[in-house]
Amino acid sequence: MASRLYQVIRRPIITEKGLGVKETQHTVVFEVAQDATKSEIKEAVQRVFKVRVDHVRTANFHGKFRRRGRAEGHRRDWKKAYVRLAEGEKMIEYAENL
């Protein structure tokens, strides 16, 4: 199970919207594995970052068709998770120096 924890959470999403949600709604945003469930995401964040999670929202993004000159292809599909931390929990700091 321990190795699966690090496969569920791929990377933090560091964008203006992600940082805004972090400050206003006590929520962090991650790119997660496509087959990860909400309960797996919750368990992974709780065990990796040692915080309590209130709830998780997810969004699936479908890869788009892109061209660059004659070359064409598809971007990959991916999944985003909005993880709200429980009341009184310290915020996860992954983007302090931006």
C-alpha cells in the first residue's frame, strides 16, 4: 500500500487558481492518477503529508488534439483533485517562494 500512495499523487498544481483556492478555501490541488478514487486520494494525502482531510473533489480532463506544423498528436488525459483540509489543520506548503 505504501508504494501506491506515491503513485496516486503525481504532483501539486501550482497555478493562480490553485494558489487562490489554497488561501481562500483551505484547499490544495493535485494531479492524481486516472484510476485513483476519492478515498484513495484522501488516504494518500493524509498519510504522506500527515494532515486530516475533510473531503475531496475530482475533475477529469480529456486530452486535446494538437498540431504543430505537420506533426499532430493528442495530449494525455489527466485527473485533478481538490483536497480540502480539516478545520484547524496546518496548510501544506509546497509553493512558498513564488
